[in-house]
Amino acid sequence: MPELRKDPVVGRWIVFSPERQIRPERYRCEELPPTRPEDDPFLEGHEAYTPPEVYAIRPSGSAPNGPGWQLRVVPNRFPALRVEGELDKEAVGFYDRMNGIGAHEVIVETPHPQLVLEKQNLAGVARVFEACRARIIDLSRDLRMNYVLVFKNHGAQAGATMPHPHSQLIAMPVTPIVVKEKLVAARAYYLEKDRNLFEDILKSEKKTGDRVVFENDGFTVFCPFASRFPFETCVMPRKQSADFQNSTDEDLLLLAEAVQRTLAAYAEALNRPNYNLVLHTAPFRRSRHPEAWTTLDADFRWHIEILPRLTGVAGFEFGTGFYINPTLPEEAAGVLREAVTRG
Amino acid sequence: MPELRKDPVVGRWIVFSPERQIRPERYRCEELPPTRPEDDPFLEGHEAYTPPEVYAIRPSGSAPNGPGWQLRVVPNRFPALRVEGELDKEAVGFYDRMNGIGAHEVIVETPHPQLVLEKQNLAGVARVFEACRARIIDLSRDLRMNYVLVFKNHGAQAGATMPHPHSQLIAMPVTPIVVKEKLVAARAYYLEKDRNLFEDILKSEKKTGDRVVFENDGFTVFCPFASRFPFETCVMPRKQSADFQNSTDEDLLLLAEAVQRTLAAYAEALNRPNYNLVLHTAPFRRSRHPEAWTTLDADFRWHIEILPRLTGVAGFEFGTGFYINPTLPEEAAGVLREAVTRG
């Protein structure tokens, strides 16, 4: 029998239709064909193929834009938004527009073209999050910007065009509508109950435990009660923190473990699925004007969503904002938990 | 230079990045491989392959579930929701769920396996909308249901698994979050301005004309100011009506012309793209309790969205609720308008 479940944060209903399910190992996952080395702009020695780096981890102390790096952050060559210029907001007749001021950067996670994130050692995964933290802190100084979205598209079905392991970030002048919805819900919940919505979700997950995939001292990974996609996971810090960029090195090492173990479980249980990963943190407006937030940011908590792209997004999803998901999260978590334990 | 535009209904920002554009004729569109006739459940003579029909157009007066039809509506064999049972809403600890009561039906648009919607004659296209109207009216009598979403997935990239031309509808106990957002925005606009938001959009589009693709006595087709996808179109009735199911036969013939001409323009200009089509109408709650709606449904207007699937939905879109669109709607409308004129 199908079942509808409501997302406790954004109020979206998900239709669970187990009859439409296929076995996890049957999912067809396309790998991007490897780039020919001469065409890979992210290889060591190819630093001139990209715009000059804005950040890099160079333990040997090597010079910028040359070899000797473990990770590089470079502006996207085909940026969705541009850094140059004054922010200009205006009405166009009946409508509203602004110029496309922002930043679009690529985090080249490793010089190795096939070293996917889950195969890196913990220090390597942690470097990616250190780079995110550094870039968010730097971009938050630009007062034209209000938000930085960190995301990763892995595989063609998830929108990637390059197989060389990389993540992306886009800084923008407006707060994403999805983040705004979460902030509004978290604020309303806090005002009503004097409790943190995300802490209550974690408590509820720990009580039953049947949707929990992995846990360490810093993070809990679970399949959300109203998952949009089969095997979707949420990586949630166990301690309250609205701003990702306030994470310590120790936090990031624990985060690296949680993400790496989860991605490794996907790779094993689901035949290396394509996936999107997104990081939701508070907009800069909050950290810039903490005095305006009387609850001292006790209401919102940063977190990561990992969305395997095993099912499509089609007319029903666009028409409703709801999703049809063939796999109950309890089942998905069982499969992933087993893979984590074996891994 | 990129540009951000705000959707005047739901407040979503769209990032227009013309530098990421490709030429319309270069879009790669996959066709689903044709089904072998013996495997096509929607062929004439294969009526027993589907559950018994709930509606059909049989001008010859032929008996149900046999040959002699122009269009059939049948329950989906793998329904996302099920018709049987009492609606049961409950709390599960911290969360909310309900059982999956609803209906999931397939509108087989024609007995011909390759007669895509834009190649049907006007009467054939109008039949599809007549079937939608009849099914919505019938399903609205079921008081467990609150909304019927009509949608069409054409092509594998748009989520279709069968090439035989068909549309779908899903009746559900809750109003889609996307429709709710539109209703709330339309209501707020009406209360503030004493004007209809959709009428104001139409007026604004007609004033400039540069996003208009096609117009007849009943409908205006235009590329929305803040289109999510390249070549996205909206088919809007020119007269005020909140409920699609109140459309007359004459309305539906004009609608058929607007949709057919638009789809034909897509096929010609964009190399037969995969697309999703969704119909947004008012939820039943409004038509069942008109006395509760003091503005007499003057605020919301039903309409159709057509979303060519030429670009993907990836981390940025999931993480923000915004979209990156390489093609400005003025440009898209120019291309489509030319194709409509030639067609």
C-alpha cells in the first residue's frame, strides 16, 4: 500500500510507492567517460588551463598556479554568475530583475582524475570541506553576497560534465528559496516550542534508529522520514551550529568520515550511483547582524543533503513540488547500514 | 552578462547565463525506442493488457474494453496511489503520514503508437483535454480527493518509459505545495491590488510582446519572464477561470490549437525535445465551498506549463530552488514564434 509522508521542515508530501520499486543492485548508473589527459583542465601541470586559483592547498609551499598541490579552487570558466560590477536591482515594467553578480568556483578535489571522493583518505575528504570553509569565509566579506551554496554533481545523470572529481560553489546576492523555507520553518518551530527543529529530528531518529545509517562523535547520517529520492541521506551535526564556516578542523575531520563512509556505502550497495550533494548553511545576513537574531541562531542548523539520482524528476514532481519515491527510508537505511558495516 | 529574474508568482529567482548557451538546433534529444507491437498495452485490440477503462471516446458506440476507440483512460498498472480504502491520517512519533489514497490514471491519447500530440488534428488534441475535464469532474465527486494533477512526460529525459502517446493524471488528498504557493501569491496580490495576478502578467506580456509565442481568441502562449528552462512556455486562458473543468468545448478547441501549435514549434525548432507538461487548476476545496472564497475565485487562474527538458536539474537547483537557464525567454520566444509562423 502506498503511503504519504510529510517533510517536517518544508511541509512537502512524498508519495512512497513500494510497488514501483526495483532492487538496489538493479539501478543503472552511468559513468562519465574518462577525459583524455590532454583535455583535462584539472590535472597537475594543467594549471594554465583554468583561471588563476583563488585558493589551494600546497603542503610543499609551491607557487600558485603551478604543480605541487593537493586541492585547488578556481573560478568556473563558464560561470553562471560574474564577480565584476556593482549590484544593480531594478524593476522591468511589472517584473523584478538584478544583474548577475556572484561567484562561481570549482573545487578540484584532487590532482588524480579518478580518485573519487569516497576513495580519498580522511585527510583528503577533510581538505574539500576546509576549502569550502575558507571560500565561504572569504566570500562573506563581499557585502554584495548574501549566500554561498556548496554543491557537488557526480555523474552525468546528476548534471556533471567532467569526470575529474570536483565540487562547486556559487555565491549569490539572494538567499535561496529552499534555504529561506527552512529558516522560516525553523524559526516558527523555535518560537512555538522553544526547541530546535533539527535537534528534535535527530532525537526522533535516534529513538527509533531505523533510519540511521552512520554516527560518530560529531555527526549523524540518516535517511529522512520524507526522503524525496531512494537512498537520500542527510548528514547532520550533533552540536548546534547555524553556520558551517564556524566548524573547527576537528569537526571537519568527523564530517569527512561521515560523508566518506556514506558515499562508500552508496558505491557498494547501489553500484556507484550518480548523486548530488548540497550544503545548507545560514545566509550571511544572520552572521553579519547577529543582534537582529534574538534566538542567537539557536533555531537553524547547517547540514548536508546527499541525493542519489536513481529516479527521474518528471511532470508529477514539477507540477506538485512533491516526489514519488519507490523506496521507504527504513529500507534504504537498512541497506546502507549494512554496507557501512561491511565497508 | 548574467542576469537574475524573479518569478512574479512564486518569488523564485532564475539565473540567466547566456554564456552557457548552445544553439537551439544543437540540443540532443533522445527518442524512446518504439515498443514492439506485441508489448504495447495501448494498442487497439490490446484492451485486456490494461485495467478496465474508466473513460473512453468511442464514436462508433463500441463496447467498453474492446476495439473501436479514439481515446481511452485506464488506471495505471503500477499506480503511485491507490483508490481503495478510507483516508487515514496519523502522527508517527514526531512526524505526519497518511495512507496513499488517490487515483493514478493513464490517458491513452490515440490508438496509433507514433501519433504524437502535435501531429494529431485539432479534434484529436481537444479529445485529450475533454478526457481530462471529464476525469477531473468525476474525481472531484470523491470527497477524499482534494486535487487532480494532469501531466505529460514525453521522452526518456522527461521521465517517460513508454513511447505510445499518453498523458497521466494523479488525484490526491492534499493540495500540491506548488499550487498552494501560487494560490497564496494570487490571493495576496488580489487583496493588495484588487487585480488578478495572472491577468496582470498577460497584460504585461502583451504590452511588450517580445515573449509571446502564439495567441488565438482563447489563449496566449508566452515564454515566462523568469523561465526555469530554455524554451519553457505558459499557456494562459485569456478569460478569467480558476477551474479548468469549467472549460467549454469551444474553450478546449482553442486550447488544443494553442498547445498543438506550440508543441509543433518545439518539434521543428528544437529537434523534437523531450518535455513535461503540467496543468495547474484550483483545488476542489475551492469549488466545493465557493462561499468560503469571498473573491469568488477572481484571484487564481488555471494554466498549463510546458517544460522542455534540454538542460538538467542538478545540485544548484536542488540546493536553491532556483534554476540556471542559458536562454533568455525573449530569445526563446523569437525562435518559437518564427517556427509557429512557418508551421
